[in-house]
Amino acid sequence: MNRRQTSTLLVLQELGITSNMDAFDERLSVQKSIYLAQAAGVELGHYFSWYLRGPYAPSVAQDVFDAIQNDDHRSSLEGWELDPASRAKLATIRLHFGPPASLTQGRWLELLASIHFLIARNQVKTQDPVALRSLLARHGKTYTADQVASAISVLHAANLIARAA
Amino acid sequence: MPQRVVTDAIHGTIELTDDEWRVVDTPSFQRLRHLKQLQMAHLTYPNATHTRFAHSLGVFSVMSNVLRVAKEKLNISAGKVAELRLAALLHDIGHYPYSHLMEKIDKVQLTEEFVSSARERKKSIDLTAAPYPKHERLGELIVTTRQDLLDALGGAERARKIADLFTRSSAADPQLSKLIHSSLDMDRFDFLLRDANATGVPYGNVDLHYLLSNLMVSPSGMLGFSHKAMSAAEQFLFARFFMYKVVYFHKTTYGLEEACRQLLRRCRDSSLYGVPSSGATIEDWVKADTFLGFSDGWVDDVVRRAQEDGNPVIAGLAKCIVRRQPPTLIREVCELKDRSVAGAAEHCRNFLSRCRDRLEKLASDLGIDQRFFLVVGPVPVSLEDRGSIHTSAGAKQIEEEEKDELVKIFSRGADEPISLVDIPTSIAHVAANYVHQFARLYLVTDDAAIAERARTTVGEWDKS
């Protein structure tokens, strides 16, 4: 495995995200958790664009699929560890990865990552849950107003977005 | 209204407006004249010296032609048409010297980190030193922060809109950025034709005019080709496959590029010759005028100076590039993997596993430093971009997220197009189930006897 693959898998491990990619929700969680890790300042070199399910980087899918098809990918990770500063950042965002009862983890992380992307890339100029919910709905993402509001609070609490002035 | 005309070897006459010409005339855009499109392919194909500058104008030309067909059906305003043309022109503005070569140094596999004994050592990955950003990120930074482009584009707000299109960040209207990023995208049409023309390898020739004259738009806004152009679309996919296999992954070119990647990675890790230690430094460069000199010549200068380095591995890698004495290909293992069969490609897996377990001893037996071995792979090549997804199930999973990017065909009488690889009567339907894959072992040496001994030893390493 190359360094980017190793880093990507170590970050997933640190965030408690399974990398077996069998189910759609797992693949969603892999993409969105790597996005959120980079948003927290743990830069892995993946570039995210806006796809059907929000922020998505083909290189994440390629790296993780490549690695897990390699029979000895787990032993390839042996001996590697992340620097303490990155581990601390990941520990902070991991606290917020648990979904509300009404959502799967993948759908919850999709919501967090999508809202972050829209704000960080200046696609919206508001943090108003109603406006964000309506923009997400235009992209086929149906979330309740409570879920959107709760995601915005979590992004504030994790210092991933600044509070609106 | 077109005011300026450029004559291009691939597309003939390309017409630009004064606004577009102002962008071309900026120092930031002119830098693209000093980035070769095909990295080090000119060391194999002497005429392959064409640049990102010519390619960017080519993509602009294809986009202009597509918009002529699609703008009314997609109901795209004149303002958006202008933005899409500029996005096509600027889509590669963030490329590094030698294009993808330098961008990918974080994917390099150094032998001392790859071999089995490396697993026993404690290793730390320091992610506080950011990897080199992808060229899309640099492009976004360049367009939204460099004053020459901000002036030429008419201000920060418009520059942001254009960057959003070519980085596919635009959540406001995803259909528009799809025009740039789908598999029928303008980028691929141009690079296949241009690279085929420059190398003299004919496989990249695409029936562009026939495809464009059969471009259709569905009621839901999906782009695709009429069933009449199915063969031309199939040939487009095969053209890409063969160009990767024959030109982009040519054994000599790839060996020299790998030597350069490993050299730059070693220089970066040891802070030598001004190679930026992290992606943050490169992002800082972009905002300063030093960026204008960040071109192929900048890498050439690093390589030239590294020839005299006290580290024999760094000096050896540099000399093989400057003197054009490519790393010797000791062994290449190729196979065609059926995606419906689970697991990794057996021969490549066996070979890389033996390299991991045995290279240290082989280097010791040959009396050489193991770091002169360059291990490459597995490298996949397939009809679509999902080359590394080896199983049919894996390919299907990816399609859910990347399905916009597949080449689509309107079956006779159908309102909406479907993916070409899903049409049972298409040869692409069968071929998409396979992925070609290779693994290679190179050795940087000018000693033919050592190379021959290495060849003899690794000859059977792919066998079960």
C-alpha cells in the first residue's frame, strides 16, 4: 500500500469506521468520514466534489477498494501509526459520529458532510436550517428540520464551521 | 462574438471572444505553455512535446461545439454558456510540473517502506505536513486568488462561479458541471486525439464529429449519444483503454516517470533542492509570483542538481533521468482479471508478495542497495475509470456514486439514455467485466550482468 492508502485506512480505523465497503451505508460512511476528517484539518490529499450523495472523492473509493482487495492489507497496516495531533483532531470529531435514532450512520455523516461542503465552498450564504433543508431537498436529500438543525449544532460543536455572525 | 482566432492541429480554427482572450493572455494561463501534457512520454515518443496550453484550448473548442448542440435543449443562458466556456479553458490551470507526475508523489511506494521487514519497524505518518493538493484544488486557488485572473474574469464572484464549475463544487446546478466531468467529457475527447496525433500511435483516434452530431439531451437533462453512434462511443472507450495500455503506461516512459517520482519524494522527505516539504508550501507559492516559474523546467533543475548528491540513490535516480538511461525492467506481470471472480489478480498478487518478502535478500545477494529497485503496481486499466474495482459487485457499487460519468446511449425510441456498458448488444458490455492489470519491478543500474541475474531470480515469482 502506498502512503495515501495507509493514511486513509488509519484514519478510518481511528474513527471507528469499517472499511469493508460491502453495504451502501458503509461506503457512504467511508466517504463522508474521510471528508469530515479533512475538514477537521487531517489532510489526506483527497479532493471532494459534489456528486449525487454530496461530497465524494473517487480517489477514496479507489484507495479503499484497492486496499481491501489486497489479501494482506491488515498486516500492511501493522507498525504504522498517526501523529498525536491528527489523532486528537479525529478523536474530537468522532464524538459526533453517532447518528440520531432516526438515521443510519451513513445518512447522518452524509448530512454533516453535505452541510459542511455547502458552507465551506460558499454554495450557501446562510446557516438557516430551513434554507439548508430546502437546498438539500433539491438534491434529493430528505431530512427533517430537526435533523438539519441538529447537524448544524454538531458542526459548530466540533468547530468544523464558524457560527454565523 | 468571436474576435480572436487560433489555428490548432487537432480542431482547426478555434474562435475566442475578447473576454476569453484576456484570460489566455494572463501570466497564470501562459504558464501552461511550460507544462508538457504527457509528462515524460517525449523520451519515448520524440514528438510528444505538446503542452497543457494547447490541450486547454482544445477542450475549450470541444466545449464550444457541445454547447452549440446542447444549450437550447438544456436551457442554458448566454451568461452560463460564457462561464462554461471559461471553465473548460481553465480546467487544467492547477497542473503541477510534468502534470500528474509531481502531483502523485504521495502515492509512491519506496522499496524500504514496502518490504516485509518494514512492518517490524515502528512507523509514524505525520498528517500535520499536508500532502500535495490535487490539481483541482490548486486550480480553484489560482482562479480565485491570482490577481491577473481575477481581473481578466471580471472579479472575485465570477471567478468563484467558474472555479465551482471545473471543480464540480456547484451545488446550485449540478447539470452544468456534469458537462465538464462526465465520461463523454471534453477533456478526454481532446487528450485522446491530441496524444494520438503527437505520439503517432493511432489508437486514440475518436470519431469526434460523428459523436457530437449524434449528441442528445433527455427530458431530465441527461446527455447521451443516439443509438446510431453506439459503435463510435464503443470505440471512444476502447481508444482510452489502448492509449493507457500502450502510451501512458509504456514501460520506458513509466520507468523514467517512476524514477522521477521517487526522486522528488526522497528530496521532499529530506528537504533537498527546494522541493516543497508540504502541500501548504505549494498553496503559498500559488499566491506569489514564484508560482509562474513552477513548470517542467523547475523539476528539470532539481533533477540536474540532484545528480551530484551525496546520497547514491538520489544521485542514481537523477542520472538515469538526465542521461535518459531508463530503469531496467526486470519483470512485468500482466493479466486480464474477470471482475466476476472475487479476490485479487493472482499473478500480480503473487509477484508483489514475493517482492515484499524477497527483495531485501535479492539486493544483498546482488551487492546493491535495495532502494535501487522500483516496485510498481498493481496498476489497473479498464474501459471506464473504475479500473481498480476488480469485482462486478465492486464496479456496480461505484456506479451508484459515479454513474453520471458513464458514457450513455439513447436506445431507439427511448426518452432517457442508459449506460453503454449496460447494453447487452454492446461489446463494451462484455469488456467492462474485465480489467487489465500489471505489476512491474524496475532496477536502476547500468550493470547489465546484475540486471540479468535479477531477471533470472525473479522469473518465477508470479507462480503459485
